[in-house]
Amino acid sequence: MDTPRDARRARRPRLTPGRIALAVALSALASAPLALASDIGRSHVLTGQSGERVRVTLRGARDNVGGYDVGAGKRLYCVTVSVSNVGSKRFSDAPANDGVVVVRGGGEEHASIATGGSCDTLGLLKLTHGQHRTITLPFALRKGARPESFEFTTSSGYGQKGVWKLS
């Protein structure tokens, strides 16, 4: 007659070399950083040239945005960020001067001027302490170019730089 102990042993899966290898691989995958994950949702606190401090958070990125004429051989790529003034000094900057998308294989694209759609370029961003605003920056990328990272540098490129992975 089977005892409860025999029943428990019967339900336990056998450890085969294949199952052990799978368990080791899944364990390593769970503990390793995701190399292909983007930095959407990640924030950096950046200091400008005059001591102003802002928290910049990457909110999202959209590819092949329609409704704009970006020219032959190009496509519109939009990056959405939230900018919050976390310092005591007033922040006043032109975000189109601050953002750059770095593409695979070298090269970078600066923010384009776009109006009349979901990726409007913001001329000047002014924030006092505690204020925040979500903005979308448009980039005209070559067709086939693969965006790797987004860089935002305060003070029109003369302040501190934050870098986020896009893919």
C-alpha cells in the first residue's frame, strides 16, 4: 500500500540534465539586466549652466509619425519627455536645442522644427520651482536608421547631459 510519502515522491518532477540547464538559463536571465530594454520611464536630474536643476523623464518614443513632410528618404521619430524644475532657479530653455537622437552606426539627428501635429516643437520652455511640462520633440531620421539613444543637454547643449537607451 502506498503511503503519503510515496505519493509526494511520485508527483515530484525528475531532474534531468535538460531541466537543470533550463533552470540555470532562466535564473541567469532573471538576474541579468535587460540589455535590449529601453530606458522609458527613467529620470535624470540635470544641472544647467546657470545652476538651474531639472528632472527629465523619458516618457515614450514613436516612429513613422504621419502628418508631416520630412522630405524624401526621411521619417519622423518623436520622443516624449517630462521636464520638472526641481531647483530653486527658474528654468528657461529651448528644448529643440537640447535633444539629440543617436542612431546606430554613428551619427545623430537634432530636433526638427515641426508644427501642426502630434509632435509640435516647443519654442521656449519656462518653468519655475515645482512646475513641470510634458513635451514631444520631433526628429527627421533617415529611413532605415535605427535610433539607439536619446540625449538631452540643458542650457542649449552647454549644461549637464542625460542619456537614455531607446532600444
